[in-house]
Amino acid sequence: MNNIDFKNKSIYDVLKERDLIKQITYENEFKKLANEEKTHVYLGIDPTADSIHIGHFIPLMMMSYFQKCGHTPIILVGGGTAFIGDPSGKTDMRKMLTNEEIAHNVDNIIKQVSKFISFEGENAAVIVNNGDWILDLNYMDFIRTYGVHFNVNRMLDAECFKQRMEKGLTFFELNYMLMQSFDFLHLFENKGCKVEIGGDDQWSNMLAGVNLIRKIHQNGSFCITCPLLLNSEGKKMGKTVNGALWLDAKKTTPYEFYQYWRNIQDNEVYDVLRMLTFLPMDEIKKLANLEGEKINEAKKIAAFEITKLIHGEEAALASKQTAESLFENTSSSENMPTETIAESDFDANHSINIIDLLVKINLLPSKGQARTLVEQGGISINEKKITDPKHNLTMDNDFKNNTLIVKKGKKVFIKVVIL
């Protein structure tokens, strides 16, 4: 798909073909713009962590398509709005960050975003930080000039605020929608940016920005949301054994990342391939229609393509080879997720109970759950199934070269190393 001449294609048609449009404002007007001109399009990412996670993946894929079709991406990092924190989808107020934390997070995010879009060429992407114009605002002037365009009753009806209403929405957080709307207005007036994109949970904030621009300038602004990535149970995808699925290799290893996509459900293959890879749609449909054992080949392709995009081809190949080797034997553990324990974790006889080990390496959150899984036959040590929760592992018998392999179920492997 990378060989297709996207610059002769309408971004609207490209996004529709891959079903990447969840909601859109002024759709017919946007279709006309997409056919007749190139514009700037922006995506906002608040630097509330030092890595972006799977929730940012689809908007970044959308941004990549915009750039391939000749539009200019603007990545807005919220160095200013991070001081407030977006209440969308949250039941508690976000942690406030220091200037140093925000700067560190911004640097890391820029590196990860560059995997999706190019900062070189005729429509090179642009990085902006809204702290450059928000932090120096005169609040009274801001409220007097722009606050009159926001109806509080309508704001409180927005989905992004409803979840916070039960515990109490602060006036501090209520300002977030105004700040994000002002971001869009600033980029519209200073860079000719006409389009904002984001996840569907951002619809209310994005719509407010479109409305602010149209109230002041009467035309020219649009927002498009992408669907959220959901599993077969209708829940957000992106949770691993150790927590969120991060794009940072230090937080989620390439092997863990690969295995996450390798283990998706059969009915998730089509959505994952069309939203998270650049494979052509005709190939995606063929892969998604495979049945029985053959569908596993589609999952391997999905895992490889997605891992290659985020971590590079070398890491994707290594993860693929490790996964394939593990399902045959446990001799190849170089790229396997690794947890460490200390000699002090063993007793005087140089042994450790299997339940204590499973909790120590964070494979299971509690001893009760670990005990249940062992009794049900869900744990193997060095390919030997252990069903006795009183079983002890010893340094001499179980740790070869200070290492053993824990297998949970059929698909989760952890290498445990004694420091």
C-alpha cells in the first residue's frame, strides 16, 4: 500500500474505505475540501506520560493517511493544557505535572510520533506546543473574548464531563474545553489549519473548537473522530498482563507487543488489520476471511506488520522468531519478557514457593488467583505443568544458569532470572 499514489486520492475516500471515520462535522463540505485543496490538519496529544499507548495508534494512522494524501500534519503537544488535564473518560481529576515532567514527556512523544509521519519533504509535519500561547494568556481578556461563545448548559451535557459530575467537576477542569477550542482557533488563524482529528472520546471537545471557529469566522473548520479499538467484548483493546500496551519498548517489550496482536480473537482480525496496518484492503479482506487454523497466519501477519511499524523490522522479526520457537520448545528465550528476582527471595534451603514466585514476577496480582491458576493446571515451569500450590522451586534443580521459564496457559511466557 505504500506504493499507491495517495496524492491523487481524496483523504475522505481513503478514510471511508478503511472505515476510519466515526463522526464528522459538515461531511459534504469536507468532501468538497478533500477533493479540491490541501490543508493543515492537527492532532493533539497531552504529554501526561512519557510514552503514548495503543489509544493514540488509530489517530496517528489517520494522520499518516492525511500526510500521504498531501495534507500537512500538525502534532500539538499540550504543554499548556497538561497543566489542567483532560477530564474526558476520567472519573477522577488528573495528576498535575511539573514543567520538567512535561518537557521530558514531550521529547519522548515526538520520537514515537515520527514512526507514523515524516518531518521532511514538501508537506513535512510540524510540532507545536500549546504552552507557547496558552501559558501567557491574560485570563480576564480570554474569558471576555471567548467565554461568551460557550454555553455552560451544553458543556455539562457533553459526554466528557458526565463521568466527572458524580464525584464533582472542578471549574479548573471545566476550562479544558475552552483551552482545546482555543488551540484549534489559534492554529486556524496562524497556520491555516482547518481540520482536527482524534479519538471518538474527544468528540465534544473537538466539536466545541469547530463551533468556536465558525462563530468567529463563519466557515472553514472540521473535525473527524476515529473509532476506538474495541475487542470482541466491546471493551477497549490495549491491556496486557503487565498493564497498558505502550509504544515504548521499555514499557512494553517488542515481544510482548507482538504477542498481544498474535493472540487477538478471530473476529478481531479484520478491524486490527484495516485500522493498524498499511496493507491493501483487498489483501486484508482475504486474510480476514481465512477459516480454522489458517486464520492464525492472518494474526501472525497482523502482529508482524504492527510491530514493524512501531519497533522496526529487526525487532518484529526477532519477536516473530521467538514466538514461533516458543510454541515448539523453550530453547530460544533471548527476546522473551524477563522478570528478575533476588537471592534474598529464596529461603535458607535456596527454594521459593511457586505461588510466591508468580506474585513476585507480577504474573498474577494475588496469591489467591495464583493458587487457583496452579490448581487448574494453568502454570508450567520449564515446560513441566505444576498443579500443587505447595510446590517449591530450587536454585539448583529449577534454575538452569540462574534462569527458568514460566508458562501461563498456552501463550504467555516469562523468563525469570536470579540477579
